Amino acid sequence: MTHPPTLILRQGQLLSPTGPSDCVDIAIEAGRITAIAPHLPQSAEVELNVQGQVISPPFVESHIHLDSAMTAGEPRWNQSGTLFEGIEIWRERKQSLTLEDVKERAIATLKQQAMQGVLFVRSHADVSEQTLTALKGLLAARDAVKDWITLQVVAFPQDGLYGGPQNEALMEEAMRLGADVVGGIPHYELTREDGVRSIHRIFELAEQYDRLIDVHCDEIDDEQSRFLEVLAACAIRTGMGSRVTASHTTAFHSYNNAYAFKLMGFLQRTSLNFIANPLINITLQGRADTYPKRRGVTRVKELWQLGQNVSLGHDCIQDPWYSLGTGNMLDVVNMAIHVCQMTGIPEIDACYNMVTWNGAKTLQVEPEYGIEVGKPANLIVLDASDRYDAIRRRATIRYVISQGKLIAQTTPPTPQWQGPEEVQSVFDQTGLLV
Ligand code: FE2
């Protein structure tokens, strides 16, 4: 016997990776999508007519540090704005971390993200401290939120895998405690040799514990920082490419083209995933430059043109490295379009895909991601007519449906013109504020 749906979304434009479809109805029952059709005859307890607005799979935040989120100014502000002052401030702040402190800030941030349509998150957890408090706090948060958001936790050796005598053992302990992903930071190891060695060790651990890999790779303006080639070589030799992610790769911005083009040939032999974090890297990078100042964001457009899987992340929300941010993925996309000069319509659409389908591929959650009959009912409705409109206006996320339940709704603001009447009629004609 089939049950009636508990929720029907009526007449929304269903986005696909290549464009919108015609308007459809979507039925949801017991947490899953049970039917998609131009007009569904059945009725449901809750029906939402979305009147042609965009229905999209949820946003994927593929790179964030929830353990440090919402600590900006603690114990002091990052006055230089550099990555390295951020690391120093975090070293001071993490002395006072408690499991509850980490867990509560993480859940508060995840709630803020979910309200804005993010239902899949990969967060790094600093595993450089003896107590592994950041990791334990995020693992506790992962469990606490699992009914409404999927959280992956990366064991991230912020101070280097070989930066302290205990760090390598702490990484192994993080694997045993249940971290989903092995992380790394080769450009911050004490020597280049340590950086290379750290990548080989990361691959060994990933194979031993059957985990994914996500390395902070070459997040520096130094054109001689060339650990991406090591990551690519390991991916080629192990065949693990699709399970491996290169995050940041900002030095790629500064490589000479002769080297960059050679490297791109190697990258094409892998299925590596790339994550750019344009909000933070446009503020962190180029700090040692006078003028011209480098943008420092990795070559997003070229990697996309090459066919590599590129996704986008916030990296930080209100922490020692980046004091701004709200968790809105449309802010991230907007910045990527500007910094990476991806203003053509196919490029704008591609940038939207980088915070949805591409992110799902990076996190390897594709089997449960996407709006198809039989899949978990995770979807969002945007107050927008298409991707371009959503990005340009940072569209309000009208409804967020997670595992079949409506978990958030937001009414778009409706500004009221109080000035001269003739101006009002111009607005009415142009629809500028509509
Ligand atoms: Fe990061």
C-alpha cells in the first residue's frame, strides 16, 4: 500500500547541472522523493506552491573550519590580515578550547548555514593539540546534527604533520577516533622535504584507514611552493584521484605559465578535486606585495575549462583568518565570479554548480545528492528565476527541506518606497526592486 505524500512542492523550476527544466510538482514521503511530474494529482498534508521559483539541490560547503568559527577578536584581532598572524592567534585561542565550546559554536554555525540552504558540509578540525579537543568537538557536533545536515570532518594538522614530535601520532589517533578525511598542510611543514614526506604519509593513512584526502596545498603566494605536483603524482600512482582534494592551491596563481601548463597536463591525468576559497584568499593573498597586488586565488576558470572538478568554500566565518562571512554560499559564488573573471553566462552557471553538484562530487556524497525519485528529499527553493538571478541578487532561500522535513523558511524583504511618486512608477515599470 502506498501512503499519500506528506509534502508536495508545486510548480517549481527544477535546476539541473545544465539548466532549468519546465515547472514540476515534487512529492515527498518518509524523507524521500516519491514522484516528480508536471502535475501530480494527489494531495498532501503540506503543499507549497512556489510559482515558478527555482528548486535546487542544497548548497554544499566543501571547505570550512568550524572549530575556529565565531572566534574573531579572541584573544586579539588579526591586524596584519595574513595567514601566519592568523595561525599565531589561533595558537593562543586554542589553549582555552573545550569540547562544549567547539561543539556549540559548530552547531550554531551549521544552523546558520542550513538556514541559508547548506545541507552538506566538510569541516577541517585542527589536530595539532595533544587533547584533540577540536576534533572531538566536531565529531560530537557531527553526531548531534546528523538528522538535518551532513557533516564530514577532516583531521587537519594545522601546525604540520612533522611540526611537533607528537603530531604524526595525533593524526593516527584522529583516524581511530573517526575522522572522515585525512588532511595536510605541506607548505607549512618545516622543510620542503617534510612537506613531500607529509603527502606520502597522508596517502598511506588514507589507504590504511579507507578515508578521503583533503590537503591544504600551496596556500601561499610563493611561486616555488609546488606541492600540488606531489599530490598529483601520488594520485596518478595510487589511482585515488577522485578521493583526493587539493584545497586553496593559491600558489598556482603565481606559477609561471610554462610550469603551470606542464602541471595542467599532469592534472588531466588525475581526477583530483579542487576547492577555491575566494572570499578569504582575496583578502589573505598578496599581503607581501606592493603594486601590482596579486589576487592570489587559484586558476578556477582554467581548471574548470580543463574539466577538473572545482568547488568553492567559505574557509572561515568570523575567525582569526577571516572576520566576515555569514555562511551564504551565494556570497562565495559572487566573489568567485569577480575574482576569477567568470562573467559569461556559462561561467556564471558553472560557478553556481561549484557550490552544488561539484561540491557533492568532492565530498563523494553523490549517491544521496540530487533531486530524483528515490533519493533523500534534500532541496531548497530560491526566490529567483535562474542561477544568474539568484547570484546577482543573493536570492533569499525561501524553503529548506532536509531529509523530507521543512527545516527553515525565509520571507524575502519587501522594500517600501517612501519618496516621490513619479519614482515609484519608474520602479513599477522596470521591476528594479521586484
Ligand atoms: Fe582552509
